[in-house]
Amino acid sequence: MRLPDVILLSLAVVFLIVGIDQVITIGFGNAYWAIMLALIFFFVYNLRRRKK
């Protein structure tokens, strides 16, 4: 795995954890941004991995 792939996957995991924490504490409406960022980073990671 190259460095950009590691960074993308790490960001996806971090934003997923932040999103889950925000859902538990303040609700889904306020955590939507973190969950969507996690999904975007995960999709970009998958696209980069499938191109190789």
C-alpha cells in the first residue's frame, strides 16, 4: 500500500469514528458531515485500489 492509500483509509476510519461518536452524543443530523466524509474517503480509496 502506498502512502496516499494509507492516508485515505486512515481518514475514512477517523471520520467514521467521529461520526459514530457524534451520532451517539448529539444525533444523526449533526453527524451527517462526518459520515459523508468517511464514505467519500472510502470510495476514493476503493477507486484508487481498483485502478491498479
